[in-house]
Amino acid sequence: MKTVEVKNATDSLGEYARRLAKEPVVVTRRGKPMAALFRVKDTDWETLSLSMNPRFIALIQRSRARHKAKGGIPLAEARRRFKV
């Protein structure tokens, strides 16, 4: 993983993007991480967008907590109910 201090990050965004084929790039401020650039592969725009959406993440967390507390139904049963 490459790190670069924000005040020293003078290359173009395109240059940093090319480096992602080898390793992620973490931008730091006073030695602490403030941003990360990483390669995105095998994904689509919808998945990427939802994975960074705080409301969607909160929904998933609530759903997981409810499932842990109350349980759920097996996948086969869900498919039967929804005729999938």
C-alpha cells in the first residue's frame, strides 16, 4: 500500500489511478489516513453507489440486527413464498 501526505500529493489524479493496478494509495494528513484510492473491479455502478450510501448501510445493519435477534427463514422458504 502506497501512502502520500496530502501536501505532497502533486501528481495528477490519472497518475494515481494508474498506480492502483499495483497497490492502493492512502492519502494522509499529518500521518493519519484521510482518503483511500483503491481499484474497483467486478462491480457495477449500483453496487458501488449503495456500498457508500449511509442510509443503505444503516438499513442493512438494522436488518442484520433484527435477523440476529428474531431469526429469519431459510432461502428455500423465501423462494417458495415469492415463487422464485
